[in-house]
Amino acid sequence: MILTVTPNPSLDRTYEIPALERGAVLRATADRVDPGGKGVNVSRAVAAAGHRTVAVLPLGGPEGALLARLLGELGIEAAGVPVAGSTRVNISVAEPDGTLTKLNAAGPELSDAEAEAVLEAVRTSAESADWIACCGSLPRGLAPEWYAELVARAHRAGARIALDTSGPSLTAALRERPDVVKPNAEELAQAVGRPLATVGEAVKAAEELRGLGARAVLASLGADGQLLVDETGAYFGTARVAAVRSNVGAGDASLAGFLAAGGAGP
């Protein structure tokens, strides 16, 4: 079982239009609503692969209730933590050529008690988990050290942690030695403070993150492929895609596949 933690989940509403014209009234040719957030995306991929997954996430308002229902319809167990604010709704506008314009809401501000309740929900749900995947940005009200606290508590309980976040939240959590961190190319470059032009440079950056505390680095490099650097060495793989429809959730799906396959090695 893979437990996911999404501190700032969303409802993702997508509209398909012929072309985006600023200032115009546009009619969508199709629309849909999906459960969103990086950890939720991981759970969706895990469930689609036929494995059990539990999603821990704060839920508020009618938007939160709809999100929980949609997760259930996908075979995902939702361990929802009630919060006062409403779950955010993100808007995506998709054009036929693959261009995607996104409007992401900030989401609710969590109180100290709500933040602690999410950590407690992780503890109570993690007993049968093979992995805990903590993913995404932190909502308002949570300090960058919140993920570090989650990693520390999980390790004290004997759980393995995969962390997919960036910026100060990633930097703060490295000292607690997460078992896997999963940056994309831009986040990896940000973490080491310099641009990365080649796979070799990405390998060196991943080794630096290991020096700061990460036990393994699984870096998704977009169309260039995926990189794993751990104590046994560096591994690089590619998979060609004939026609790209969207890159949304691609890195989350790759993390789900890695964890579902055991979470270690090439």
C-alpha cells in the first residue's frame, strides 16, 4: 500500500477550447473535473496500476466533499482531515495544439491545529504502508519545516518516505534524510543554485542533494528521460512518446511507478 500526503489538494477543472483569445467570450467544446494535487496524482496512478493507496489530505467545504467522492470513484481511500477553509479549485484551458493555460488558486490557510491533525492522520493511516509519498507545495499557514517534521515522525515510526517538493520546503526536509526525493529538472537546478544543461550536470546536482541528506534522488527530466542516483550509482532511462497531449502529472505518475515497483534500484 502506498500512502500519499497532499497538503494543498485541489479540484482541477479543465475546459477545451478552439483557441484562447484574451478578453473574448469563449465557448468550451468539452470540460471535466478531476481530483488534483501532486500526491493525489500519485494515488491516481497507483490505483490505476491495481495497487491499494490511501490519500491523506485536508478537505473543506463542498469542494472538499466532491474531491473525496471523486477519489472514491477511482478506488482511492481518502483519509480526509476537515478544515475550515474550502478546498481550492484550479482552472486549466486546453487548446488543440497541446497548449495548456493554468490558473491555480492559493487554497485555504491551515491553522496550527489543522496542520497537526494532518500529521496525526498520516500516523494513523501509515501502519500498513510500504511507502509514504509527500507531494506538492505547502498551503498557507504551514512553515517550510512542516515536511521535515513529517519525515522525522515517519522515520521514527519505521516508514519509508518519498518527498516531491521544492524550494525551502525541500531544503529544510533534507536534513531528516528522506529515502527518495523527486525533483524535476527545474527544481533540481533551483536546489543547487545553477542551471543544468546536460544529464551529466544533473547527475552532479543529484549527488549534491545526496550529500545534503537525500538517500536517493529520482529526477524527472521531461522529454529527456529520468535519472536515479543512489548509493549504488547513477541510472538513466528514456521513453519516447509519439505524440504529447499533456505533461501534467507526468512526474507524479513516474514517482508512482517507481514506488509501486519497490522504490529502489534501476
